[in-house]
Amino acid sequence: ARGALLFTVLVFLIFEITVIKKITIKKKRLLTGTFIICATLLFGFIYRDNVYRLTANTLNRLLVLFEGEGSSTRERIEGMSFAFNETISSFPAFLRGHGIGSFGINYLNQDTKLYPHNLFLEVFYELGIMGVVIIFAFLAQGFLKAIKGHKTIVILLSFCFFNAMKSSNLTDLWILFGILGLALNQRKIRIND
């Protein structure tokens, strides 16, 4: 969950820089925020052994990520290299890909659910350049409409997109595609702040 933690921080930083113009603190929000902080601290104190273990594990995994070592990083780079090199090796594969769900079969010679840990690389490998153009067009249009529309959809779409760039496979990105659908059709939907 290193990526999810990093992307949460990244999305909040982007939100702070681009969206928030003026912060007004109302009494009800201040009380709610204070309650949430107190409840979190109490929960952390009660389960301090688990919190300590999880925090130490997360920090160790983040250090491995930034040092560039570890089997997880090495395996992901190998899978990404395979996906890119196999797709550019022939014109038919470049144009139309190898087929949805084919990465695990071709990479490990096993019928297993495996993916190159990057949305665009997976689409490129499985659906070729035509699939990349289509998914890019949908994402670009979704982001443009989200930016012009509701800020909550921008935040959700950004987080899901960043997460899709490092994890998950094409068939499991239903949350990303659901939020993309909201972004593309938000003129029909009213979400209260």
C-alpha cells in the first residue's frame, strides 16, 4: 500500500495548491474535526502495538521504494520491460495488442491473473496502440470535464488514476471507470458540498 499512501499525499497537495482558494472554519466543522482527531488518537493509543508494527512496516517499504532495491521493484521493472518490448516487436501486436488478459499467459506461460502494474503499459500490451489512444481520449476528456466541474470528482479521479499507473489490472479498474463516468456525465448529476 505504499503507492496508495504516496498518491493520497500527492492528491491532497495538488488539491491544496490548485483548488482551495479560501478556507473558512465553521463551528460545526471545527467540532467534527476535533472529534475525528480525538477518536483517531484514542484508537491509536488502544491499538498502539498494531499501529507501531504497521507504521514500521510502511516506513521500511517506503525506504525500499526510494532506494530502488527489493524483489517487488525488480519484478515490476522486468514485467514492464517485457510488456513494452513484446508489443513493439511486431506490427500486429503494436497495432492491436495480444488480447485482454494475455499478459500472465505470455509472461509466465501460465493462465494466471498478472499485469505489468501500469495502466497504459497494460492497455498497450493487451489492446495495442489503438487501445492506448481510446483510453487516453476517455481519460483526457474525463479530466477536462472534471476540472471544469466538481472538485470532489477531480480528487477521486486523480487518486484512482495515479493508483492505476502503478497497480491493478484493466479488468479491476471499475472504480476508476465509474468515477470517469461521473466526470463525463456530471452535468446530469448534482453533488452537494
